[in-house]
Amino acid sequence: MRPLAPGSPAPTTPITIVVGRFDDLFARGLRELLSGDHSLAVVAEDIEQRRISVVLRAHRPDVAILDVRALVKLAEVRELSVAYPATRLVLLADELSSVECAQLLAFGASACLGRDTQARDVLNAIHLASRGLKVVPRSPSSDGGSIAGGQLLTRREAEVLPLLQQGATNSQIARELQVGVETVRTHARNIYRKLGVSSRNQLAAPRVLDRQDPPSPETRKPRRRAAGRTPRPRRGHDARHR
């Protein structure tokens, strides 16, 4: 992780930050760290995970700093990143393995750091994330603790996940990873189960309907028939079917 240039001028517009709920001791240290950087502005802090979405909607911050332990499932990261794409998610955890980082980054996190990361590196990660860059620890733990109740993806499943998110077919994934199609199906089923989804459509970010796009046939509302009126028979059929 490349440190910020010392003495560089602070941006004219501060980076707005929302901070989730952490234990008291860690929260105090994080508060002091953020307040010491005048280019950062904390707009809300000590937010319970269940209220994060509400707070992000209200403040639209540049960065949200969240505790991985507060996540009920990894899919929460994806849901937040899709709902608030302009807010970069910086996730902190006790220990992070390379596989865990791959999962979090694949679901839209901009940074995943251990809670023991040096203060300067945490600040650097926030600045880099605010610019849309991905950040991972220098040396992630090889046997990091579990995330989301131990539903940890294997190394191979972590390789399959981003391909599923890109909409690749089982055959395409099999060719890319040089494995059998049935092996890909098995990995996909395990990924769905561990991440709490039922199909690859839920893994991929939903397409945002442009205002100029015509509504699809499924979303087009059928015309209501006026009460008391019977439909007019089609030509050529009225005489034969009376």
C-alpha cells in the first residue's frame, strides 16, 4: 500500500464518512484517527448494522467504514454496494485471509483490512477507496477467522464467484479454469448455499433501468377492461362461433 505524500494539501471538499458500530475501545481509537485528518468529515458514527442502509440513504457519504463481524451474511456487502454505488465500503475485521478478502472485494467492498492495520494504512485505504480503488492488506493471514458464521468459500469457489457474477456460463467457466462442467456446477451450488442466494442472477448486480428504456413486457401493466363491457369479437370469428 503506497502511503500518501506527506504534507500534501487537503482536498477542498472533505471526504464524507459514515462509521458503523464497533466496540468502545476500537471505536474511540478510530474516532481519534479520523478526527486527526482534516480532509475527512465524519457525518454519522456508531451506526448499528441494521440501520446502515437508512443512514447511507440519508447522507450519501463517500466512504462507509463497517465491522465485518456485524454482517449477518456476505450478501449484505453486495446489497449495499449495489444500492449505494457512490459510497465505497471499507471493511475491518479481526483477521482476514486472502480468500475472505476475495469474497468481500467480489461483493463490492473497496477495502478489507485487519483491525490491527497501522493507523497510517487505514487512512491511506480510506483515501484510495474514495477514489474508487481497491485495497487489500499487504500480507493477509493464511488461516484467517471465519466470516458470516463460518460460511467461507474455498479458494476454487472464490475463483468461480467473479465469473458467475459476470454472467459466464458453466461451460465458459469450465474452459477458463480448466475443470469439468459438473465441477463448476458443484462449486456454484456451494457458493449459492454459503452466500445465501438461490441463483446466479442474485450474484450479479441488477441492471438499472434507464429512464429512456421502454418497459419490458413483464413490467407492462395490462389494460383494465371497463366494467359492464364485453370484448368485441375478432373479424372472421364472430359468425362462426355465435
